[in-house]
Amino acid sequence: MEADQQPFVREQVTEEASKRQTVYATWKAFRWLMSYVSRHKGWMIVGILSAIAAAVIEIWTGSLIEQLTTQAEKGAGPIVLQIVYAVFVVILIGVPAKFFMSFGVERSSASAVQDVRNDVMRHIGKLRVSDLEKQHSGDMLSRINNDLQLIQQFMIRDFAQWFYHPLLFIGCFAYLIYLQWELMLYSLLLFPVALLISQWIGKQLERLTEEAQTNMGRMNVNLQDTLGGMPIVKSYLLSGMLSRSYQVLLQLTAQKKLAVKKREAWVNPLLSTLMISPIIFAVSYGSYLIYQGQLGAGELVAFLYLLNLCLEPLEHIPELITRTFEMAGALRRVSDIVEQSTETENGHLIPKANATPIEFKNVTFGYEDHSPILRNVSFSVPEGKTIALVGASGGGKSTVFKLVCGFYPLPEKSEGEIRVFGTRIDGADPEQLRSHFSVVTQDSYLFSGTIAENIGYGQEGASMDAIIEAAKVAQAHSFIMKLSDGYQTYVGERGGFLSGGQRQRIAMARAFLKDAPVLLLDEPTSALDPESESAVQKALGVLMKQRTTMVIAHRLSTVQSVDEIWVMEQGNIVEKGTHEQLLGMNGLYAQSYYQEFTEAAERREVAHT
């Protein structure tokens, strides 16, 4: 029996620990949000003080009405007239108080959420590539857009109400106790029931809202994958499958949101009924007290006015609790982004010195600890030389580039080291480190915008003349001028309005404009047709002059003229030498080269037949 109970006990302990963790994460996330609100505390203080003033004015108005009805019963005409004037003055004061209650909080909250958006975006830019590759950009977009929108709505609509309604309730409650404590206590017997119901439903809404927001993130992932990979989607007939997957997520999201609305639909009329019951009870029991001579009619009128003021926060507080729980789930998802570790900030600098541009010493690295990609790799790239890395896929060529750019740090227990211009890169400032490299990849990324903007990203504040000169060197100027809008031509998402060769030449113009001393080329011509490859190779020839270059090559025919070729296999450099030297070794390079040569000859023969 005890053995049967153990899994149940473990589940209870796990659930309690999860609840404590959720509460702590919510408190921590809320404190993080308040740190942004405090930056704009001037308007927030105005809003909060105005909320307090508005609550005091409402209570003061109730007190004046009580005095008005009492003096009217006594027939004190002049005093009644004075109180009427006072009521109008207090009401007029209440108008600007309520305006600044809304405007002050809204202005402060809008500025705070704007700062949150900016800082979250900056933080994402500082995240490690190794962590970013584990997450989908669609889910990130959902957090930044959907979840932050929910937080902003709460801050603008509900934050000040947490000061206004509780204070209004406490003030009215105290004054009603003073007027007629017995009638007041009987009138609010059902309030604890309403509060417990709203809290119980609020916790359910928090969970359901967080699940709905998570599903919306998955929907964004699906949609972004579909739009970004549309050629593959159509080629592999994936449209139906992805559409069905989207429909499932859409249905799950709709079900969660419907569950939220269903609970809100239950709680609102129930709470409304519970809220109106004190009025009904007060009228009934108050009439009995008037009949018994224990209460005047004027006192009952004042009591009902103040009771209505007291019930207003009681009606809104459960809704506030519900929306606060909803916001908490979204807030945790957003704050989770800034909890993620960033790259080294304020690290040491790596000056360009008269030293070896790139050096690896006994580097062992794997994306997973138990599966190394590089195994005890050591090499140095001489200044001004061009080194080609060749070999089968999975040999570690691209990993070398990722490590030298600091995208992935070496394990803490690693005995290896990587140096750039004689300085170790671990603990270096990542931006300053990468300023030494210009990178051109097989699928060069272009940003949505114009051709001029994309080239200009190579150097902040670059002039149009510098952009045009870079394009000329990259063999891109002639085709750009043939476009309808020239350098102001919109390239489309990821450069989709341009051909592969055109995108590559714009990427090389960007690299040329950066004018970094070290050039990293990751198979820049492997996906191009012969005509485009010829133009790109010509541009590369200019770009590589007087620069230290490392190039990853898929086709061996493209690297025959480099200074040295390194053959990588299973994480090791197994052969080194010039093209002729490696052919003379009759090793792995020679086998790959002759195989490529034979396949090319067969393709030419087939083309002629």
C-alpha cells in the first residue's frame, strides 16, 4: 500500500514545487516590469494620486449627500443650499482627478512598455547564437507582439484601478459602518463568496491564457515556416500538411480562449447577482428599520448611495483579479526572454596586431558534450594568405567559422584555445571581435529594404558614394543600374526579388564596405549557375586581395589557386598542401578531386548527347 502511495506523494510534491516556482516567477517578473514603470514614475505618481483623490472625492460626495438629506429632513433651507453648492464643487473637482487618473497611468505605462519592447529587442540581439538556434523566431515574435500587447492593455486599463477601487471600498465601508454598522454588515454577507469565486476562476484563467498564448506562439512558428519556405512547401506538396497542423493549433487556441470566455461568461452574471443582493437587502431591511423608527428616510438614501459606491469596487475587483492572472501568464513569457544569458559584455579588446590572424590550439568542441565535432584541432592562418577548408559534410568546417566568430564558446573545462591576432577570444568583447571579420555565406541574408540599405549595413553611416564604390568592386553596380529604381530597389523578404547571384554580389559589396582584415567565405558559389559563379568569382578575387581569407569549398575546382588547402575529416585536419602537392599525395583530396572531375566530364558528355 505504501509503495502505491509513493508515486502519488511524489506527484503532489512536484505539483506544489511547480506552484511555488510559478508564484516566484510571477513575483520576479512583476518586479522586473515595475523597474520600467519606475523610470516614468512622475506620471505614474500623478495617476495614482489622482486615483486616490478621485476615491476621496466619491466618499466626500457621499458624506455631503448624507448631510444634505439630514438637513432637508430638518427643514434647514440655507444649509441645504450651501451643501448643494458644495456637492457641485466637489463633482467639478472630481472630473480632472479622474482624467489624470487615466491619463497619468496611461502615459507612464505606454512609455514603460515601449522601453520594455526596446530592451527585449536589444536583449535578443545579445543572446548567444547557441541559445537562439534552440528557439523559433515565430515564438519570439508572439511574445513580443501578443504577450506585450496583453501587458500593455492591463497597465493602461487596470493598473490605476488597483489604487482607486480598494481605497474607495475601504473609505465607503468605514463610513457606512459609522452610519449604520448593523445594516452594513448584513448587506455584505455574500461578498466573501464573490471574492472566493473570482479568485478560483482567476487561477484557471491564468493557466488557460498562458496555454492560449503558447499555442499562438506555435501558430506563428507554423505560419513563419510556411511563408519563409514557400518554394519548398510547394515543391514537396507540404501545403496540406502544414495547413492541417495550423488548423489543429488554431483549434486548440480557440478552445483555450473559448474556455476563458466561458468561465468569464459564468462568473460575470453570477458576480452581478451577488453584487446587487446587498442593495436589495439594504432596501428591505432599511425599510424595516424606518418602520421601527431606528432609521430616517434621508439616512437610508445616503446609505444606499454610499453602498452603491462601496459595491462598485466589489464588482470590479474580481474582474481586476481575473485580468491580473491573465496578464501574469503573459508577463512570465516575456520576462523569460530577458532571463536568458547574453554574450560577454565589456570584455577585453582584440587589437589588430602583427600576429597570426587566426590560431587554434588543441581545440575540441561539440554541440553536445558526448558528441565532439572537432577533435584536438590545431592550426594557424598566416596573414595575407588564403586557406581553403574542404571535405565531406559534417567534418567540422562550418564549426570552425562559428567558433572563430565567438558564436559558440569553448567548454569551460576545455584545454584548447582560440586566438585572433595573438589574443585569446574567450572573454573578449563579441562586437569588437567580429569587427575583424567579413562573412559571406552560401545563402547570404538580405534584410527587407533597399539595395543601398543592405550594402550600407557593412559600415554604419556610409555615404552613397562609398556604397556605389563597394557595389562596383563587387561586380554589382551594372545589374543594379538596370533595375527600375536602381539602388533604391526594394529587395523583398530575404532578398526574394533578386537572383542568387545578385544576392551574393550585394552581400560581397556589404563585406567590401566593412573592410575587415579577415574574410570568411562559406561556400559562396556552390549554389550558383556558371554565369553567376563567374561574376561572383571575379568579385571574390578583388575582395580577397590584401586580406587573410578562409574559404569553405564544396567544389574543389574553385580552390585550386589558393595558398593552401586543408582537408578535414571527422573533426581533424588530415591533409595540408597546395593543389598540386595534395594530388601528389594521392590521398583523400586526390580521390575527391578525380571523382569530381569524372562526374563533371560525364555531365558534359550527357549535355552534348
